[in-house]
Amino acid sequence: MARGEVIRVRNEFYIRSSSPRVDVRTRVLKQNDTFAVFDRFGDIDTFGSRELGLYYQDTRFLSRLTLKMGKDRPLLLSSTVREDNAVMAVDATNPDVSRDGEMTIPRGTLHVFRSKVLWERTCHERLRIHNYGRAAVDFVLSMEFDADFADIFELRGTKRQRRGDRIKTEVTQDAVVLAYKGLDGCLRRTRIVFDPRPARLGDSLASFQVHLEPGEDASYRWAIACELGGDSQVEIKPCYEEIVQGAAGALERVRAREPQIFTGNEQFNDWLNRSVADLHMMQTETPYGPYPYAGVPWYSTVFGRDGIITALQCLWFDPSVARGVLAYLAANQADTDNSEQDAQPGKILHEFREDEMATLGEVPFRRYYGTIDATPLFIMLAGAYYRRTGDRAFVKSIWPNVQRALEWIDRYGDLDGDGFVEYSRKSDDGLANQGWKDSHDAIFHSDGASAEGPIALCEVQGYVYAAKTAASEFAKILGDAARSRELSKQAEALHRRFEKAFWCDDLSTYAIALDGRKQPCRVRASNAGHCLFAGIATDEHARRVVATLTDETSFSGWGIRTVASSEARYNPMSYHNGSVWPHDNSLIAAGFARYGLKESAAIILAGLLDATLFFDLHRLPELFCGFPRRPGESPTLYPVACAPQSWASAAIFLLFEACLGLSVSAPEQTLVFSKPVLPAFLPKVSIRDLRVGDARVDLLLTRHDEGDVGVNVLRRNGALEVLILK
């Protein structure tokens, strides 16, 4: 921090964390636009993690759900989410129950099993209780519930001047309807249906009188539906197993289009399987195809940048994600100049929300375009998608969108005509920083002083370089040779300007940004690694950046920090100034590999693999703290990180691609492994049913003692050439 600087945080969309979580281990379910966050008991309690709840379209439709046996909660034995993410399962038992000083039900007598599944905006739950005791038992089972209909931005900490109205709760013999009329005129209802009918049912409590003989069990079900306007009532009649099979079957259909990967390292397999399942869960079906929502709970919606990067990370694994992302973003490309939305014609969407506050304009994110990098990244993804699939018809259909994006880059992206793309917020309520590091304090000078805009980020120039290179190839494919040459020349000119303006020889890295006075922000940061990913760096400078990013000030032992520990604003507990982000590390590793430095990429893979040992369910979170790795200790959690987060889940695929030097060209029908590297902890890797066009192939990769990697083709159907470049 510069001497005498006063810290003033003006960031309405900062996610507040006012109290510690009682238990950081939550359980998440998601299906399309509905998601739920439970504690490990399977409850939604009113203390601890304020994000607990059942949500639809960024509104919390259930804010309390607490199971009790008598006056107490059951004793937790264990809980998990099934490997495919379809079902949450909880095993519990009864606490000691006494009456008039006499023990009536000793703890451990009853087994309580809860399972939950989300399907079509409804949370279905089944509860089974079995009596393992030698005597009959009688007790009251109760469920406390409530719905606050809080907007996601309220839960993140944004204050509202007023809210809509709660409507009188409707209670029948077997159902309760909690309702809220929002200021947006929308009626939101939470309908809870019980089977069997409770002995007592009120506005906030359902209770059952339970009698179990020795060896007997009892089963209960309830369904909690999120309804808008005139939605039809929820049905509880379908068999619970049928609902579970439907949810699992939908996930399995997604899995069927992907290759199967198995390695000789069970820890790696656990990480991989959880990542695959999380990627499936985060995908939401849209009219344009699957779109990976960003993260639960704070970002469970469409984000342009997140969707594009996730699609790039897993492109070799499942290109259908990229097609869905490209189609959605093309359909929602800006076509007007709107300062409130930070929109200009041709710009790619940053964020889309359908909650009450966004609809009313209390937050600017109904349809918001305040991102500087999504537009060039869109073009990059389009080029990469064509190389992976050869889908000429689709590429031709979005070519007008690519042209509009290119026009935005030249006309609106370069505010002052200096040849660099920069941002300056137009909306008073929008994001001050508009790169992927979008927190208020993320861009600064070496003395810690904040950079004043317009700001040109180093990685954005790399993305523009890669975008124009990709668009040049597009134009050539579509028969416009003159446009192809023009774009190629523009990319090369940008490369020369970039090296001159951004390279800091004494720091052995690229400046994180240029400020509004064209002064470089001379800070060692992970952004420079994205320049390697985009291919704008020279070979010499790339090698020096790799050395900088892998020294002890940048590499924590678990991963590369967003900001080196030697910098003025370094804080390992900050969001963007010293933390470790898995997606950031995957892009950096891919950049290392692009310049032939795969051993350095493997170091990143190894650090993140080790970190997964300590994370619940082997799930990499959105980010974690950047403290140095200490022997025998775990990484340090970040308090409000999303988990799962799509681009954290997809990181493993890009890391894998980087180490193997894997590239796919469907137009040329080739699958290339360029100087592949397998770390010592991955002696064998099996990839089955990898599809390239109409061809399919099974592969076995084996690491030899001297470090070489052998690639055996076990099966090949169709015309496909597999090349190993040494």
C-alpha cells in the first residue's frame, strides 16, 4: 500500500462473510436452474452458513429444513453425495432419549437414512428409520421449515430498501404452500407435500408420531417444489426410485458422449471422477445446448467468461459444451450501446440473471456486458471448436457473430486508439475491474497504489492476438483470403506492440496492465501465464516467465498464486491478490506446455493433485488461500469459495492435455501427442472411446523408467492418424 493511502472499499457486490461457518463441509445438489446447499445432516439450518437453502433462478425458496427426533437433531454418522452427483445420502442415528429421568431409547438404537434428489425444480426426499433395538419405541419425528425468498444478492450482502410481501401460508392435510409476491410482480411459491400425511401440520412444522416394533422400519417422503406464477402443483406420486433413475439417467446420457479415462493412480482417479461429475452437474440445458453455469452458490447462472474458459478446458474431452456456449453467447451478443449494461454492439455477455433484484434493476446484472475479455475469448473458442470438430456448418452460422466481435474489439475495445484493448466502466453500478480478476483492488502498481483507468490487461492483449489469429484462419476457410491476410497482419502488429509496452526485463515477466497514462503496472502476477496460453509471448520471454511463476514467491507448493508474495498487495487470504485458483493454474500450465516446458506444467498438476487429498469429496474449490505449503498440513480454505465451480472442475482436463501435448484436428483427422510427459505418479493412462469426427480410438499411455511416454493404439474405428512427436 502506498504510504498514507486510505482504504475505501466501494464494491456493492463483494460477498460478505460476517461469521464463521459452523462446518465448512456442505453438500450440493444441482439440476438445471435449481440447486440446493445443505449441511452434512441434510438440513438447512438458520445458523452458520448463510448460503444454505433450496434455490431456483437465484431466489431461495427454502431457508429452513431441520429434522428432529423429539427435541434433538439426529446424531450424524456420515453423509456424502453419490459419485455421479445425483443423490445426497445421510446416515444418522438417534440421540439418547429419556423420559422422567429414565433412558427410553439409548443412542444407536435407530438407524436414520435420508436421501435427496433434485428433479424438475423439486427436491424429493425419502427418510427411512429402522429399529435395531430389542424393544418397541415411540417418539415424535418433526420437520421444521420456512422460506424467506431471499434474493441471492441479499445473501451476498447487498442491502435492499424494501422487499415484496409474504402471502398467508396455505395449509391442507398433507401440504403447505409458502408464498411471496415480489416487487417485480412475480408470485413465488414453495409447495411442500408430505407422504404419509403428518399427524400435525402447521405453517412451519410437520410432525409424525412414530411407533416401531423391534426390527421394524418406517418410511416417509416429502417433495419441495419451487413454483413461479401459475405453475402446476407438485406431484409426489412417482416412485422415488424412478425419480432417482431419471436424474441418474440424464447424467449418464451426458457421460455417454465422453471418453472414459482411467489411470494407475487411485487418488488421481478420484479427482477425475469428481471433476467429471461436477462438470455434468453444472451444465444446464438451454435452448442453444448445454451451458456450464459458473459456480454454486453465488454464480449459478450464465457467465460468458466462465463458460468460454470451461469449454476451452474440456474441449478435447467433450466439444459439445463449446458448441452450447458459443450458440448461447452468439444469440445474446450485444446489439446496442447501453451504458447501464456496459454494452456495445458486438460485445459478448458477461452475466445473465433472472432474480427479482436483477429484474428490477437494483443490481445491473439482468443482462450485463461488463467484461473486457469474453469477446476475444469467444473468437478463440470458435476457432478451437472448429479445429476440434470440423463443424463447418456451425462455424459458418456464427461467422457474422465473430465479425461483430472483431468490430467491437477495434471500435469499442480500443478506447484511445493505441492498439491495445482496455476497459473503463460506463455503468455507475457495474464492475470497476473487468478482467477475470474483477475485485476492486486487483489491479495496482508496484507500490500498491491502485491503477487508474482505462486499463489494458496483459492477458487481454494475448486473447486479442489469439482471436485475430483464429479469425484469420476462419476467413481463409470461408474463402476470404484478403480478410485473412489483414487479420494476420493485425495480430503480428499487436505482438510487436505488446512486447515493447508490457515486457519488464528486470522482473522477468509481463506487466499485469497498462494504466490510463500508459504506465506499466510492474507487478509479478499470474496474468502473465495467460499470455503464454494465448501464444503472444516470444520464446525467450516465455522461458523467463515460467521461471518467475515457478519460483517460491509465486508457487505456493499447491499452485501458482494470483500475485507473488513479494508484491505490495500480496495477501494469501485475498480473493485475487495471493490466492490460488485452479482454473488460472490450468491455463498457465497450458501456456507452459505451448512453449515446450511440460515438466513445469507437470509440477502444477502435481501440486493440485496433492491439494485434492485434503478437500471434501476430492473437489477443487473456486480458489483457496496462497499460504506456503507446510509439511504434513493441508491447504488453507477460502471462506466463501464456490464449490463446485465449473472452471475449477474442468481444470484437470486442460492440465492433462498440457502434460500430454495433446491436440486434435478433425479437419485433418489427426490426434497428436507432442513430446508427452507423464509424472511419476501416473505410470499408466487409459483413454477409451475418444471421438474425432466419425472416428473412435482407444489408447494406452505408459510412462517408462527413463521418463519417455509410449502411446499404444488399442482400437481404432474410422480414419484417424495418431501421431507421437518426440
